[in-house]
Amino acid sequence: MIVGDVYIHPSVKLHPTAKIGPNVSISANVRVGPGVRLINCIILDDVEIKDNAVVINSIIGWKSSIGRWSRVQASGDDNERLGITILGEAVTVEDEVAVIGSIVLQNKTLNASVQDDIIL
């Protein structure tokens, strides 16, 4: 289901049960699994978002992977200093991990939840 302003590159593999939008841009060769929810985000090339993951107010870098039942989002508090979560290139968020209000530089694997942190 598509809601609001959404750009989806023609090469994207989007499961029909995913809900996308509003304000989402999905680049080339992205794979979106069943039950995924994307809101206010930019998904760059070659990303895989697995089953039932949620991405809100975030930028997901090239070749990254979001695990099953994971959550990547901004802090949710409009008064926080960082109103977005950013994952660099080739970041892996493992299953059932929450990344909230954080910046993660390239080539990292997150196997535990993080909040309001910068992972170098």
C-alpha cells in the first residue's frame, strides 16, 4: 500500500503487504519484505529491509540491511537535537534491534539496540 508522496525506483522488489509513505524515496535494487512499514525516509541503493521492520524519519545508506522485526527511527521527541537516524554504507541491523535517534558510520553491525548515540 502506497500513502502520500512516494518515489520507488522501477528495480525495487516490494512485497505487496508492505506499507510505504508518506514522504519516502526508495532507490535502485532495494528489497522490501512482507509487513515492512516505511515513513519519512530515504532508502539508498542495494538495501534489504526484512520482514516486519519499521523505518521512520531515517536515511538508510547503500548496501545496508535491516533485520526482521527491527526498528530504525528518530527519537520521536521534536525537541531532541537530532531529529533523524542515519545509517552509513553497508550497515547491518540484526533481527529485533532498535536504532533510535542515532548516527551509524559505514561497515558496522548492530546486534544490540542503541539510542541517541553516534557509532564510529
